[in-house]
Amino acid sequence: MPQSSSAVFRAGLVAAAALFLSACAGDVGRFRDGARVEGAPPASAPAPSEGRSVALILPLGAPGNAGVVAQSMRNAAELAVEEYKGAKIRLIVKDDGGTPDGARAAASAVLSEGAEVVLGPLLAPSVQSAAQVLRSAGRPMIAFSTDASVAGRGVNLLSFMPENDIDRVVEFAAQRGKRSFAALVPEGAYGNVAAAAFQAAVTRRGLSLATVERYAPGGEADAAKALTGLRVSFDALFVPENGERAAAVGQALADAGVDAKRVQILGSGVWDDPRVQRVPQFQGGWYAAPDKAGFNAFAQRYRARFGSEPTRIASLAYDAVFLVGVLGEKYGADAFSEATLTNPDGILGTDGLFAFRPDGTGRRALAVLQVGNGSAQVIAPAPRSFAPAGQ
């Protein structure tokens, strides 16, 4: 990328914001240094008659929820192509069946059809298998898995990663004066990720970590009692429990005598659920998530186009198509290079500002919400930039 890539990428972010806010169907114009400029795209940008070939690999034929989610994401991707006509994208859709073998076959197929970049797969094992094929061909992936371990060279994750929302809420709590942290975390795959992300966020900021108590279903009461039996005090308690078990965990905290008026309760992205927000012990609790305004606007357009509700992560497919469209217009032959994809300025999408780190994991600018009266309200808006405060 040229030396002024950062400034140009910011211009792309402004163009993205214009498209998102107006939900226009192609009249986004050109932007340079934040100002609208009419005319042709840069000389380096191709103008193929059929458009750029972009592959979308999803578990469309998988049973259960995976197949439902995949179909919703396919719809969202097609909606993005329709709305962003200036991008001239030719979408190649393949079904990986939700299996690694299927993903490997799909990756080989899209290469033979000339795909320049691959969106998907969704499931971590499928991402790993597809990457084995695509890396050797030098084709980048923008995948949708939340498993950070599958990110890496050529594999960028556009997803709602637990590490982002947990880091954001710990950062906010520290800014509000909280200094000693404890956690009550469920066992299992999500709990393992949440516990590791929480401990890393606390340690990185030089805060005190009192304890991390783990529990299996039915073991909430004993774990909560262990918290009140500690000899060290804590002023913030992290409880990343979802809607299925939230009421039981809340009751266990109440029975153990954990006072939510003295200890600030913190949650993770799984708190973005009315069942969690109705738990009495979580009233006043904080958690981080994307601002809902963008998704609500997207969902309205999705309903008008398809006559059904989008799944929550359908917006990821929309943003992925949107991203490759913006980059294709701006950078031409360099659109999907590693330097372009990992530009730290990020781009504004449906769920706010996002960017890819050099290791392929994604970062997001998230709002902080407070639970109250069975719902949640934003108490700290999402940052408008990834630059440190004051820059």
C-alpha cells in the first residue's frame, strides 16, 4: 500500500458510513480525505463487466441451527450485493455441509471458479480445512468463526469474539474505579474462553484478581459460597452466564449473600438477552455489545426483502460483502492484500467499527450497556476510533 494508506483507508471508512446510514443502492460516490469527489474510481481499480468474484462458503445443508443461520447469512450477503451496486461483485455461493471435508471441497471449487477472496466458512473445523486449500493458492479468507485459534496468515475472523466484549467491560469498570476483580464462570468451551479473556484483561491493566470460581450446571450455589468465603475483598464480579442458566446463577449469588449494591456485576456479550436482563441480581450490571441501531436498520431492510427475521449474526455476512466491495473500489489489485485487510483504522459496518489484527483476529468498537428494569441501556457509546484516547 502507498505511504498515505492510513488516510485513504479512513476515507473508505467514511464511504462505508455513508452507505450504511443511507442504506443506498450504489450512489455512494467517491471519497478522498473525508470529502465527496465525483468521478471514476482510481486508475488501479479494475472495472470488470461481471464484477469481482467473491466466494461465500456456508453450512447451508447442515442440520439444525447451523443450516438456519447459514441461510440467513446467505440472504444478508445477497442483500449487500443488491444494495452496493457500485462494487460489482459476483457472488459464488458454496455449501460445505457443516463438515471439514465439505469445506475443503468447497474451497477447491471456488478456486477453480476464480474467487479472489473467500467469505466463510462459519464453523471452526471448516475454517481450518478450507484454509489448507486457500493458503497455498494465496487466497485470503474472511471467516465467521469465534474461535481465535483458527485465525492466522490469510485467515481473518469477522465475528463477535468474546475477547472483545470482555476486554471492553473490564476496561470500563477500571475507568469507573474498580480495582479488585473476581469471576464466577461456567465450565465448558465458552467458559474456558471467557475465563482466559477475563484474566488477561485484568492482568493487562495491572488490576487485582481475587479469584475465578468455575461451576458445572447445578454447582452454582457452592461456587457462589466460595466467593463470599474469600479473605480478600473484590469490588467487581464477572458473571458470563447466558439466558438458560442466568436465573439459577443469580439466585445462587443472592443466597450466598453477594450484594450487587456493593459489588459491581459485570457480564459478557451473552447478556444481550432479555432472559438475562430480567434476573433481579443482574439489575445494574454492565456488559459490552455492539450498539443495536445499526443491526435494527439492517433487520428492517432484511425483513422487507425476504419477509423473515435475520439471525443475529446475519449482519456479519452483510458486512463482509460490504468490506470487500469498499476495498475493491479503493485499492484495486491490492484490495485483499494482508496490509490492506489488517489496516488498523478499521471500517464502519452494520455493527459498528471493526478491524482485523495482524494475527487475523478481529477487534470491535463496542458500547457498554447497563441492565435495568428488564432491559439494557447504553451508558458508554462505542468509540469512534481505535486510536488511544487523546490521539
